[in-house]
Amino acid sequence: ETGVTQSPTHLIKTRGQQVTLRCSSQSGHNTVSWYQQALGQGPQFIFQYYREEENGRGNFPPRFSGLQFPNYSSELNVNALELDDSALYLCASSYPQGNIQYFGAGTRLSVL
Amino acid sequence: DQQVKQNSPSLSVQEGRISILNCDYTNSMFDYFLWYKKYPAEGPTFLISISSIKDKNEDGRFTVFLNKSAKHLSLHIVPSQPGDSAVYFCAASAVVAGNQFYFGTGTSLTVIP
């Protein structure tokens, strides 16, 4: 069972705009990670949040930012959208120090 | 730099036969490895994992083998079923890196009835 939900499922934005993607973690999970999956590629780690603090970051610029709330839900914000930001954005939750991450179905972002 | 590689983008296997999916990695700090399965329009689903202290882990029809000296792991599915048709991702993590996952590019498995 995953129990991770993401919204919206699809989104279309234009270059330069800002976007917020949302994720609700599986019950009992207090760690959330965000990934970007471009077409034909594997998921690429963006960052991880644990107890509302950023707990690791991949090779993404500062215009990618996030939040985690006391109920462990999370947001991914992307400012100044670029065409290359078009991708599937995946959220995954896990237990603290857990080795297995459980993924949501993702948000498909298209930047025109 | 791609630290986890899946060099076969696709694989076709007859139903009932064995499917073998391969994965190579470059970072010797990786100490935990996972396989995820992904259907279209769904998120990756955890399938099976293995710690670096083991060389084999089995769960029903799925077995993962780890060869640390070769930095290679493989997923065996026996017998393969049409419902196994999906994209399979290999992932690796290191405790010292905060369990950040590094994924391969995936192998699309088609099981032919």
C-alpha cells in the first residue's frame, strides 16, 4: 500500500510562471522526498524533508523550494519556470531512517 | 553523472520463462538497493530490496542478486507473467548520504502471452 497522494495530476504553465505541487504522505511517515522524472529518464532527487526541515538536496537550483507541514504533508514550489522543467514530479514518503520510499502517482507538469 | 545504470531500455520475454533485469552502479558507498515497478499513469511501486551485507534476497517469484565486487545487481522474475509487463527501475542509496535514492533509467519489460 502506498497512501501517498499528489495534486494536481496534470498542470500546464508558461515559461516564467511559478507553480506549487502538493503531496500528502502515507500515514505514519514523517519523511518526504521529491523527485523529477524527465521523459525517458529515471527519477532525479530534488530534496528531502524531515520534521519540517530540509534534510538533503540534489543538484537543483534554488528556484526549486519546498515546505513540510506539521501534518507531514508537503509542497514543492518552482519559480521562474523554464521549458526544461516539464516533467513528472514524484513525491515519496518513508518512516524516519526507513530504507523504503513509497511513491505517489505524480504530477505531470508541462511548461509552454 | 549517472551513478546507477540500466543499460537495457527494453526486454521481451515469453510467459513462463525467466526475466532477468540488470543494473550497474559506480558508487561504492551505496549500501542499499531496491527495485521498483512502474505502470503507466502510476507512481513507482516498491518490489524488492537488498542490503549490501547480503548477496541474495528472494520474495516469491522475485529474486535480487547483488555482486558488490562487480557493482552489479540483477532482478530475476520466475515464472514471468503478462501482469509483470511494466517499467522496472533500479535504485541505490547510502546511509551516509541520508538515504537519497539514485535511480537508473529503467527497463521496459514486456511479457508475451
